[in-house]
Amino acid sequence: MSPLDSQSQYQSFKLENRSSSAPIPLYYRIKEYLIHQIEFGSLLPGDQIQTEDELSELFKVSRMTARRAVNELAQEKRLIRKQGIGTFVAEPSIDRQLTKLTTLTEELQQLGYTGLRSTVLAWSTHKAQNQLAKALSIQAGERVLRIRRVRYTGDVPIAMQTIIIPDKFAPGLQPTNIGKLSMYQVIEENTKQSVKWASQKIDAVLATPYLAKWLEVPIGSPLFKVTRQAFFDNEQPMDIARTYYRADRYSFQINLYRD
């Protein structure tokens, strides 16, 4: 954003808010100004905002005051700081309903998200040891497929997923065809069976250096760890999946009812 554009939008913001007679803290004026730009479309998700120096000069305040406004908006998940690059408008948080069994791909498509893609980090087959074979209700020594991938909306990583599937259920799966496809849909088509239900557990964890690298968050950032096992309609386990979601980009909603 050019200095001229910033000054023009600042003057417009002042005119729209001149009726307020109550004293407003200086940092809060900057915060309201940035929220105004985001909510009215002057700043879109992924856009870089003014630097702290530019904001302090625009509002004639100290850099510390400008930093407080930006920090609060980052804590509220409206902004994302990228070390050494700048501060950007955050993508809206994905609010996932836990009332129906869907894959991440299906859920995001239903919410209207586009640009879904995956980066495959690992793709291998190996023999299932006793404990894993028991969990998947297969014979020890049967081959399983292990996939690790990062899921993106556009250029923003939102989750890292590790999936283990009996190899006999995945003859058509290839690294090239799982980027935009629902894993359930591919397996259901291959096996001619329907996925009926799943057991799911959600934990709060902190990002390790490895997770932080691929999810593009600081080490120690909060994540949701979701462990899920899906079952076919004949009660045969289909997979075991462990997914780490960015807590700044993802939330879960559950509707509860009294009897």
C-alpha cells in the first residue's frame, strides 16, 4: 500500500469516526483503523499491512503504541506475523462441524473453499506388525500404506496428516491423485464399500520443530491433534489417521442437546 493510499484511507477513517466524543486510547485507534480496512475490503486475506513504523508515523504515535495494536490483532487471529517478512491479514478461521462424518476435503468444499491441495511428504508400504495389524483387523505381515501430507487452502498450510491404510484397500491411490480428492471417496470407489462411522479423539498439543516447519507457525504454537479411525459398513476398520491442525486457522464446533 502506497503512502498516498494510506493517508487517503486514514482521512476517510477519521471522517467516518469523528462523531465519537469519548476518549479512545491511541493504540485502539490504530486497531480500529486496521479492522475497518479488513472489514470493508481495503485489506484482503493475504495482504500485507503497513509496518509499525508506517503506522506510528500515520497516527503520530510511538512505535510501541503501534506494536500493541498489531499484537492484539494477531492474538485475535485477524493478522499473522511472518518473521523477517511482515504482517499479513489472516485467512478466516475454518469452523468445522462435528455432527457428520466427512473428510477435510469434503468439509472445505462444502464451505466453498477453493485451491485445495496437498504436498506429499512420505509415501511408503510396509508389513504391519502385531499391534498395528490388530488395530486394523488384518493379519500380521499384511502390507499397509503410510501417507504423510500437508493440506493447504491456497498457499496457506492448515494441517499435517498421517494416514495408515491396508494396502488392499488402496489399489488406485497415487501421490498424484490425492491432492484435491477425498480419501474416503477414492477408497469407497476402489472397495465398493461405504464408510459408515468413525471414532475420533481431539487433543491440544504444541508444535514441535518439525510440525512448525511444515505448518509455517512458530515452534510451540497451539495445535489440535485429531486421531481418527474410520470403519466400513461391515465394521471393518478402514484406516488410522492422525492430523495436526493449526489452531489459528481451525476450530471445531459441536452442537449439544438435552434429552
